[in-house]
Amino acid sequence: MKLLIYVLITLVAAAYFSMTVSSDPGYIMLGYGDWTIESSFVFFSAVVLISFLIFYNIFRVLGVFVRIPKLYGSWRGRRRAAKAGTALSQGVMALTEGRWSTAEKLLTKYVDHSDAPMINYLNAARAAQKLGANGRRDRYLRKAGQSVSSKANIAIELTRAELQLSHQQAEQALATLTQLRRMAPKNSNVLRLLMNLYAKVGDWEGVLDVLPQLQKVLIVSTKEMHQLEATAYTQLLVRAGQSKDVEELQATWARVPKQLQASNDKVVVEYVRQLMACGADDVAETVVVYALQKNRSDALVYLYGQIHSSTPLKQLARAESWAISQKGEESPALLLTLGRICINCNFPDKAHQYFKDSLLAGEEPETYQELGNLLEKMGEEKVATDCFRKGLALSEHRAAPTTKELTADRDNKPAPPQVLLAAKA
């Protein structure tokens, strides 16, 4: 529509101009030195217009020729960028499919023309890691860092740490993660990887250091934190017990939060075991009695029977008071404990009765073993052998795989994996 209006306006203007110049064509004279040019205004105007059109088109053509190198360079750049994008997508696909060598070649082929070279280098590093080329992996990670601003260094270093961990390079990974923690102290992925690494190398002090921050960033719940704390303090108690220094062991126990001391049997049991290993049975007895006042636990009752107190009669009286309070509901563990303490007190007949009562409450291989040992000392070897045989048969029965386990094995269905320490992505 606009073109039609322009044409009409042009025709009207041309008609008006023709009518005007037909009555008066005008006169133009140009002079320069001895030269003089005379012409009508109409002819002169036509010459000027034609000359303008000729020169205008000449300059346009020349401009195109001048811009050809630039246009060619721009076209070539777009073509390379398109190839780089295709190579990146194909490289990531090859990496996903496990074609490591192909992936590395594709990801590095057009990396200089890629819009996101960091992605190329990070994925190329993963491919090199799978090929066992740690030198190339580190070089790609270095180039990834050089290709972007410092803000992206956290992502690059996280990738480096993950690759080092998957290649069992614990020391290098620890150095990388420690540096990352200084760079981003609240980064949840950094904290998670650090805690997993600390647990893997047995740095339980490190685990306890990281845990509160992980809870703040909602990586672990309160329940999970207490479980992880229990694991860490249990391992620290084991380490302290290996020194055979009771004072060091007690100092470690003093570090355990009161809530954990009162509510977690595993931590208390480990502390008591280490005290016994250090020869501090009287201290161990005090700890068990105090813990049982707050929380009646079969694990602690069972452990109480393994303590060799310097006052076994008092120990027996205390255990029998527990049995009286549970009259008719004694657990097999409590009856086994009573039998063991009676042996320490040199009351074989009483121990014999407690072992028998324990077996009536619930058969356990360990109880058969204790009863067999007692009967053997009492000269009843035939009955003792029968006890040993029953205990062995019970152990073998419990060790045998269940029908469900056999079916899972036959169908190649692995059992559910154990939950790793802080295994949250």
C-alpha cells in the first residue's frame, strides 16, 4: 500500500514538473576559465540525476567488495560456532554413553570457538579421568579456570575434587576441598564432600567440625546429625582406647554431648568396652549402672555381665535387684549376665540355674557356650558336649541364608546398599 502511494506521488510530481518545464524549460550556463557550458534546466537536471545514480551504484558495489573479507570472516565464525555447538552436544552424548576417547576428542576439537568453553573442558576432564589420563584431566581443569571469570572457579574446583575422590586421590581431594571451604565456607556441596572424605579417611574431628554447618544449610536433619555425631564419637573413643590411657579415654568421653551420653546406647557401650580393655572395670561398672538408671537397655545389661568388678558380690546384688524388679519378665540377656557374675563370685550352682533360665527365655549360642564351659568344669562332660553341639547348630542355622536371600541371589537382585555417611547430594 505504501509503495502504491509513493508511485502515485511520484507520478503526480513528474506530471506537474513536465507541465511546468514545458512552458519554461529554463536556462543554465556554467563557466570556468575560457570554457562555457549552456543548457536547458531540464537537460541539466537529467544529467545530474543520472550521474548521481551511476556514482551511487558504483560506490555501493565498491563497498560490497571492501566488506567481503569481513562478511566472509563473520560467516566463517558462525559456521565454526555451529560446529562447536554440534561437537559439544555430541561429546556430552558420547560421555554419557561411556565412549570416553570419542568424547574427549569431540569436546576439545572446536573448544576455541565454543560459546561455553568451560563446559567443554569440564566434560573433557571427566572423559580423561575415565581413560586414566590424570595429566590431561588436570590440564583441562586448568584451562577451564582460565576460560572464565573467578566466580566460576568454585564449580571447576568442585569438579576437580569429585574427580580426585572418584580416583581415590584422598590427599589431593582434601587439599582441594580445604581451599574450596576457604573460598565458599557455606557451600553445601563443599561441606558434604568434606564430611564424606573426613569419614573415609577416619578424620572424625573433621566430621564433627563440619556437621554443625551442614545442619545450618539443611543438608542433614537433627536426627541424622545425632547419628553422625554418635558414629564420630564412637570412633574417637576407639582411638582413645587404643592408647590404653584411661585419662585420655575419660577426657574423650567428657567431650561427648550429655544428650548423646544419655540417649545413645552404642556410644555408651563403646566407652564401657574401651574402659574394660584399659583395665578400668570398676569405672566401667559405674558408667553402666548410671546409664541403666536412665535407660534400661539389653545391650548394657549384657555388657554388665562381662565386667570383672573388684566387688563381684555387690555387682551380683545389683543385677539381682534388676531381676526382682522385672520378676517374670527377665530378658535372656539379664539372666545370662547373672550367670556370668555368679561364676565370678564362684557360685557354680547358681550360675547353672541362671544359664538354664536364660535358655528357656530365649536360646542363644553364647548361652549354650557358657553353660557348656560351666558343666565341663563341673565334670559333666557329656552334657557339656551336648550344649556345645546345640550352640553350634543354632549358630549355623542363623548364619544360613534365608529363602528370600537365596531368591535375590538367584535373580541377581543385590540387597539394598548400606546408607553411607551423609550420602545426600
